[in-house]
Amino acid sequence: MKIQSMHHLVAIACLIGLAQSAIAQTPPDAREVSGYDGLFRAAHDGDVTEIRRLASSGADVNARDPKGRTPVHVAAFASEDEALIALAEAGADMNALEGRAYDVVTIAAVANDPELLSLAIKLGNDPGLVTSPYDGTALIAAAHLGHVEIVRRLIAAGAPLDHINNLHWTAVMESVVLGDGGANHQDVLNALLEAGADRTLADRDGVTPLQHAERRGFSEMATRLRQMD
């Protein structure tokens, strides 16, 4: 193997490690939950009656906990759909980013929770927000993780197909570079390409998704990337 290619693979391996650690979101832990009160407690518990009572009494629906989460994020991490609806009806900001720059849509995308994702979008959460420490999107996160239904719903909702994050990767690129080459990542790639995603956008070293697929031995993905729709 050429030295340049070896150096490139080492660099990619380092970036993969960084990206995989960065996608780790921080839901409230047991200690944080035990300290919650007011809207944060009601959001975590899915207590719609209490959310409405507190909101009507003037409680701040966009208050922040020490990690920058609003009650909306707490409800999303707990997968409490009805609490999310009640908060949105009370005027909560559905496009708020928590301390690690995640919104509800991206929380749902990482959790592989299609119903929560669709609900958040219906309630006004923009599916194309720039999120995460890597300036990505929910679509990029879902492509990385091989969450096929999430990818399909984000595409249908108009999420940007070719957003480039600060690793200089798109959703197509992440489905290859951070994927395992298996059925789910193949389906993600197919969905992206069928929707019109650009298969030629290279990383910052000029390596294309096709070249990455070939180097990683992902023959099915490489074949798909060679095809012209």
C-alpha cells in the first residue's frame, strides 16, 4: 500500500473515533433527574397536566438545566411524545439546541425513534438545522448510524441532502465511512442517492465516497455508487 494511502487511512480512523464519540448525546442521568422539579420534572415524567398548569402559571417553558437542556429536550430524551406536544402548545422553542448543540429531531434520529422525529417536525422543529459539535444535521447522524426509516422520513421532510459538516463529510460520505457496509447502510445510501444526493462530493483530502467504499471492501455500496440514476 502506498505511504500516502496509509496516512490517509490512519487519518480517517482518527476522524471515525472522533465522530463516534461526538455522536454520544447526554440525556439526563439519574442524579440530574432526581434534582429536577417544575417543568423539567413534568417533561421527564410525561405529566401533561402539570406542564399545562405550570405553563399557564408563567413558568419558563424555555428554561435551561445546567447542561443547557430545555424541558423540550428532556421530554425528547425520555421519549414522552404527549409532553412534547404540551410544551409546544405552551410556546416552547422547538428549534432550541441543548448544550452539545442537539435539537429534538437529532435526538430522535440518534435514538432511532421515527414517531418522535415526525412529531417534532410536525410541531415546528426544522429538519435541516445544523446540529452537534461537528456542525452536522440529523440526516448525517442517521446516515452514520444506518437508521433507514429515519433517513427516509428526513428526506421526505426536506432535510438538506448535501450538507457538509466540519469533518467535510456529507450524509452519503458518512453512510460509507462510518457505516459497516451491511444492509442498513446500503439502504441508507440507496435512499440518499434515489433522492438526488451528490455521490461525488469528496472529503477534504479529495477522496470520494466511491473510493472509500472500494478501500473498505464494501462491494455492494461501491457498485451502487458507480451507477448513474
